[in-house]
Amino acid sequence: MGSNVVESLFEKKRLCISCYACVSACESDAIRMVEDDNGFLRATIAGDCIKCGKCLPVCPQLIQTDKHDDEPNLCLLKPSDSTSGLHPGTIAVLAKWIISREGLICGPLMKSDLNVSMSLTGDLFSMSKIQSCSYAYIDAEDTYKNVKDTIDSGREVLFIGLPCQVQAVKAFIGDSALLFTADIACKGQPSPVIYQKYLEEITSEKPVRQIRFEPKGKPDGTLEVMYDDGSVSTSYDNPYIRALDRNLIVNQACASCRIPGRSGTGDITIGDAERFKMLTVGLTAPEKAITFTSNTKKGETIREGVAASSMMDTYMVSLKRDASKSQKKDLHLGWIRMMNMVNRGIPFDKAAGYCMKWKFDIGIVGPWRSDEYGTALSYYALYNMVKDMGMEPILLDRRRDTKGAPSSPRILEKKYPFYSISKWYSNIQDQIEINNRVVRFVVGPGRVWKEAASDRDVASYHMLDFVEDGKRMASISSSVSKEDEGPVGPMVGALRRFAEVSTSDGDSASFLEDEGISAETVLDPVLLCDTDHLKALYESANLPLPEQFVFNYMIEPDNFIGMESFYDVLGYGPITISGPGHADKKRRDYPVTAIGSVENWIRCINDSAFVLTDSYYAVLFAILFKKPFIAIVNDSKNEAEARRISWILDCLELDSRAFKTVWEASESNTLRENIEYDSVYQILNGMQRRSLEWIERALDAPVSISDRY
């Protein structure tokens, strides 16, 4: 075992449950609770650990779970015939009992800000606000020291907490006749960040005085919100409670709880409604009944004392102790997705519903798994752009008779999360079901129509033949032209079903207009998404690069015959990379570099001194990173690539950077001229803003990002 709790949990592959016992036990004040990426607090060594080991025997994740010798009893306490009026709940009668003994109660108290923390009190009014179930995150900082100080002073304490917190306080205090414990029914500790964000949502319209989770007499899953103005809002089948019940927002440590079965760690267990249903059947006033499980001899002392102090009759049913299995329960499949959605600002109700029903806002169709660097980046940019607009995207691949789901592009090191990729469908009848889970569908950027023309299956997929009538469909920055008219005729017809159509260039838009289809020209997503997403890619690249080089990306190698003269003019050499299908070719004395990943490709452009390319996407990234560049535009080799490059350069008044051959470029003074990017960006920013405004309207985006330009 390690010298401290952090090392030991790591060795045993267990997670901290943020009970704070180790923080209280640490003599050198070296342990802190630090928020992880998902908003859960974890013990961290933040000071000088003296390796005293005091934190180890108080950690519920490391110590052996208590095993009680006595068999538990289900206890029902109901008012005697002489008692009138409605009795308060279990917590209140327990509080009355401990006060009658001049003791204090320590339990999870909901504060005025609706957050819950462990509080030590002798005030009967405050005691009535103590929670009997783990709906909210319970902050236990300083709790154990306060309880110990009270017991050391000779006063009794009734400690009410989660099973793990009860374990922690018993380990921290040791065997004391003055400590009574009650563990509350535990649904698992929710993320404090998730709980706080939910509070912000339910209190956004007007001030809230109190919230009650599953109040007595109401159906399971009910949340009552009481406002300062006296009004009450009741939510049945509440999404927060439903998410907690389904392990969608709980601590991962709770999913692998080490406490056996329903074996209470306290002297009594309260709040386990399921166990007590049989005891309250037939009662004329079940709301007046008090129920709990007595686990120990101290538990019997509590039962007898409560009955006497509250004038209640007692009934008991003996149980067999269930200590064979721990309470392990799998996290919901959508757990990590839920954390991601809420942390991105998606409203809680929507996030919970989408994760439990596996729903999405936008289904993205297109060659997102492409081995071409630019295409893969374009779909990566579109995916992140949709998320930045406050929506949930899912990537759809062509149908195939294969089980499972496609993987992320092999050239993309930063993988898409599993929940953002749809499974494969073997036929259209199966795929139709996705209409129930996706709000609208988008055919993405690039030459999706041309590429699909030679493959009937891909053609059907790009035509969204599985999408039901009435669903919104759009194309974003797709490319098509008169030269493609023959093979893409069916595609043009399919576009008539689309509510919104946009193309990557003016020629494509004009062609569709001639076909009677209204089309807007929209920039490619790589020029529209937040550059932080792209920056994260090139910062993770691992390719060693020289201090100064020309980045030469070739789609058609024949376009670069004679490129040596180009490098002679510049005075430094290239890193040459071929597009798909040309990876094994070399150009004279200049070897083709195998860079492997999208991350390395984008890093090459970012770190280069100059870009020489015949690639539309390499030109876009050169402009994005404000690099000097020359574009080889040879429509006899690749008409579509040349057309798209010419269009964007013409729009940005950069047509002087385009040449038909490398030799022409090396003979031109343009090679030595700087690009006035301030002027270029004045034009580009306007195009970016207009493009984003069109996309936001087409997708009915809840969050606008067009104001960034």
C-alpha cells in the first residue's frame, strides 16, 4: 500500500469519493480536494506529505467494510391512539430524540443557496431541513473534526450521512459510546458541478426558497420547487432525479461501491422506501409512519428512545443480512456524454433526455472517414462547429452488412467520442429508425455528389434516402458543376427534397440555380469553426520539423515537375507530402514524407515558411494561418480542385497567387511578394459572418457564433 491515500487509491485502481476524511486526518495539511474534468472532487497531494499514513485508515475506499454481528430489523413507528396531528418525518423524530439526551445531530443540511453540506447543530428547526437521501452533492469538509471535538467534550452526536461517510466518521472517531450513526439511502453522489448547474437553471426565472426531492406522499421521481413569492412548481418524473436513478450523473466511484448489498453501515438505515412499502400497506395514515432499519444494538437504543420521546408504537420485522455482494452498478452508457453536454452549457433537461433516449440534433452525412487530410479536417470542423452552436451531432456512415460502428478516420489521432458515431445499418429498413432520434440531417462539405456518382450505395446514402418526408435536410458547402452533370443527375434531383442547399463555390451555386435549385455559397467549415479546435490538433503533433521549410502538398504530382527552381528562388527546401493515392511516389531528389496524421499535416502548414500546393484545403489553411503561398491551378489535371481554388482566391483578391505551373510561379515576382493579410481578412471576415448566419438559420441553431467575425 502507498504512503498516502492518493498513492494507495491509484495502486488499487479505485477512485476517491470526496468524503473529506483524509483531508481531516492529514497532519501536514497536504491533501486537497481538486475538481476533475467532469466536476467531481478528488483527493490530491497539494503540499508536503510527511508519509505519516494517517489518511489511510479513514478512507472508505481502502478500509474493510463493517460487518454487524446482529441481524437487522425493519422498524415501523406509528402514532399511538392518544397522539393527534401529523407527525414530522424520520429526521425530525430522530432530532427530537437526540436533543432529549442533550446531544447534537450532524447531517446533510440544505442551505439557503440550496447547496447541501454536513452541519452539526442542536437547533430543532435546522434539523428539520436535514436531507434523508443523496439527491444533491453533500459537502463534508471539516465535518469529522467537528464531530470529534463534540464527542471529546462529552456530548453525544447522531451522525446522519451517506454509507461511505458513516464509514469514514466511524474510522475517524474510533469506537465511542457517544457516537450514533444513521446511513441514508444512497443513489450515488452526483457531480457538484452538475448539481450547481441544475440549480442555476431552476432558479433562473425567480428566487427559490426551497426544493424537495421526492416529498413524502408524492410519486417517486417528483421534485417540488417552492419560490420566495409563495408559488410552488411540481415536476413529476423529474429529469434530474431520473438521471440520478439511472447513474447518468453519479460519481464513477459510486458505480463501483464497495459496501455490500443493503447492509447499512450505520446503527440505523433511513430513507430506503422500497424496503418499507410492505410495512405501510393497510395503514390509514401512512404519511404519519416513521420507518428505518435497525442494524446494531445502538440501533435498538435509537428505536426505543424515538418511540418513547415521540409517543409512538413500534412494530418490527426481522431480516437476513445481505452482505454477499457489493452495490456495484454500471454507469449509464451516456455518462461521459452527459458530462460533456452539461459542461458545454446544454440545458440539463435536454442533456438528460438526449442521453437517456440517445437523441441528436444533427446527423452528419459525408466522407468524414476520408484518408484525404483536408476532407477529414473539414468534417472535424463541421462537427465542432455544430457543437459550438449548442447542438448534438452524430456522424453517419454508409450502409454495410457489418455489425458494430465505424471508427474515427485512421489519419485523425484525436478520435471522435464513441457516442458521436452511429452504428452501421445493413439496409434502409433498419436505418429508418434513426429518424426517431435525429432532428435534422446534413450532407457535409466537399465533392459528395461527384464521389458518390460511381457507387450506388454511396449515392443512396448521400441522397438521404433513409430520411423520412417532413424531416429537415440541408447541404453545407458541397461542390458540384456542369462537368459533373451526367453522373450526378440523380443527386441534383435528390437536392429538391432539401430545405436548404449551400455550395462551396459560385460555379456550383450557378449550376444548381440553372437546375431550378436555390443555393447559397457558403465557406468550407475549416474557415468557420473556432480556430481553438484546430490549434488543439497541431499542438498535439509529434513530427520533428526543420526551422525553415516550404510545405509542398501535392494532389497531382505532375503539377510539380521542375519544382527545384522554386526552392532555388526561396533559398530553402521542402517537406513534400502526397495526397491519397500518391504516397509512394517521389519527386526527383525530394523524398515524399509520410507524416501519418492530420495533426502532423496541419502542423506542417502552421510551422512552414511557405506553402506550395495544388490542394484546395492546403490553400484554405495557408490563408487561415496567414502563410505566403503559391497555388498551382491546372484545370486539365483536376478541374474541380482548380475551380474551387480559383473561386476562393478570386473572392479574396488573391488571384495573383495562382499559377498553372511551378515554372511560371518561380519566374514571377509574386513569389517574393508578401500577402497583405489585413486586407484579405477584411473580406474574409465578412464572408465568414454571412456563411455562419446562413448555417445558423438552416440548422435553427440555439447558439449564435457568427458574431465572432
